[in-house]
Amino acid sequence: MIPPRFEYFAPSTLEEAVEILGRYGGEAKVLAGGQSLLPVMKLRLAEPKALVDINRIPNLSYIREEAGGLRIGSTARTNDLNDSDVVKRRYPILSDAAAVIADPLVRNMGTVGGNVSHGDPANDLPACMLALGAAFVVRGPKGTRTIPASSFYKDTFVTTLEPDEILTEIQIPKPKAGQGNAYEKLEKRAGDFPIVGVAANLILGANKKIESAGIGLTAVGPTALHAKAAADSLVGQAPGDAAFKRAADLAMKLAEPVSDLRGPAEYKRAMVGVFAVRALRTAAKRAGGGA
Ligand SMILES: Cc1cc2nc3c(=O)[nH]c(=O)nc-3n(C[C@H](O)[C@H](O)[C@H](O)COP(=O)(O)OP(=O)(O)OC[C@H]3O[C@@H](n4cnc5c(N)ncnc54)[C@H](O)[C@@H]3O)c2cc1C
């Protein structure tokens, strides 16, 4: 299908992009990789009057580690996460997720910023951002603001982004000694959207007990879910299956899966438990402790 008619803009600065978005008063959309937006336009699920292509804006596609942690420019491609040494070595949860997102063609076009801003509960990266305690830097007409991932996701395709705001950077705290993380995804076929995905991040203290934890869930709610109670239950515990299964039970309680072509709700809820334990085991191993 052909998408409806729209005006196309390719600004070369963020200021210009924000101004065009504002001019259309909610009827324009940011175009990044186009891998989610164009399909929904072709299906007439979105009919924006204008697209603001942010790909010509310079210095928006970096991945670099700074004193505070990892900084990902919003138009860095999903595949750039796979190609990045620093991501593989120090933020392996992101390589886990990027490796199982769609296929190489989609990963070469789709952006990290688009994946996290789209608000699709089946996108894999939002759960990782929740587990890692990431923050999103956003530019709008009034300047820049930083939104924690934990308060970004509101509902299906609804985030705290205003229509005239552009996500410019994703900030991930620098890993501490004793930190490990992992993303586990259950999919029907390689490259499919997830039936269920679980992101886990653990920090072990000097006594090898869990000092802090983060857990995010994909595709089992109206939006990516921050499984805070599950993660908090791990604090002070020894990393091992006893603690992991208690946390997995809490994650299953939080999940609100629906029955669809990917499986019945009860199956999905059970898989949250299985995949939470798997993600936590891998995170603990990477943190240098646990089974
Ligand atoms: C066949 C196929 C399979 C896929 N499988 C998976 C999968 O398994 N897992 C997965 O996670 N994803 C999957 N995707 C989605 C893919 O990862 C998309 O690339 C991603 O969801 C959106 O990124 P994008 O850069 O293409 O964004 P676009 O399609 O350009 O935009 C998506 C939305 O986000 C908004 N947006 C984009 N960038 C910004 C920004 N910087 N600031 C503000 N708003 C912005 C747009 O306005 C739009 O509303 C799949 C896509 C396809 C076509």
C-alpha cells in the first residue's frame, strides 16, 4: 500500500526541526529510520500531514562512552549497537537485544532513538533502557529536558514526548564494578517481534550480594514494563535461583499479557517467569557471581 500524501522536510539543524514540528501543531511526525512509521502510514494507522526527516542533522548518530556513561545519539542505527566494541564489552544487554531485532536490513535503517520513542510495547530496547536506568535527552521549543526511562512510557504508542519534541540522546549510567546485564527474548522465528522479552541488570557488592537491580519486560503490557518490585526483591540477596525465582514470580504478577497470534496470555505469563530467571542468571554470570 502507498502511504497518504505528506509534506517532507529534511532540516539540517535541531532548531529548524523543532520549529517545523511546532508549525504543524501535532500533525507532523519525526522520520528517523522509517521502519515503524512508514508501515503504520501505509496501513493508514497514522496520517501525518508532514514528516520531519532528522537524518541530515549532523552529530546525532554517535555511540561513545564518557565519564558519566554511555551516550547514544538518537539516529545511531540498531546495527551500530552490534558493531560497537564498547557496547559489547560494557553494556552487553544492548548487543543481546540488537542482535535479535528484526533482520539486518531493518537494523541498518532503524535507529536506537526511533526504537525507544515509538512506544511500541513489542520493541526490544525500551525494556533494556528501563533495566539500565537510562535517561532520554529531549529537545523542544523551550530547550532541553532529560526524562528518566522509568517515567517515559505511558501507554501503547504514548510517551511523555510532546509532538514538537525530538529525542536527541540516550544516556546510560557507567557500569560499576560487579555489574552484569542481559536481555532474553522468546520469538516465534528468528528476527520476529518478541512473544516475551526480559531485560535484567544486576550490581553485586563487595560481599557478592546484590546491591541493586533493574528489570524491564517487553510485549506483556500496554507498554514496556518497569518491574520495580521484582528488581527490589533482589537487593541484599545472594545471586542464585532462590532469589531469581522470587523476582520472576513478581515479574509474572506485574505482566498483563493478552492472547493473540503469538500465544495465549497464560503461556506468555509463564514465559515471563522462565525468561526472567534466564536473564538474571546470565546477568549474574556477567557480573562475576552467581550460578
Ligand atoms: C519487519 C520488521 C521487523 C521488526 N522487528 C522488530 C523487533 O523484533 N524488535 C524491535 O524492537 N523492533 C522491530 N522492528 C521495528 C524497528 O526496530 C524500528 O526500526 C523501530 O521500531 C523504529 O525505529 P525507526 O528509526 O525506524 O523509527 P521511525 O519508523 O522513523 O519512527 C518511529 C516512531 O518514532 C518517532 N521517532 C523516531 N525517532 C524519533 C526521535 N528521535 N524523536 C522523537 N520521535 C522519534 C517517529 O515520529 C515515529 O512515530 C521491526 C520492524 C520491521 C519493519
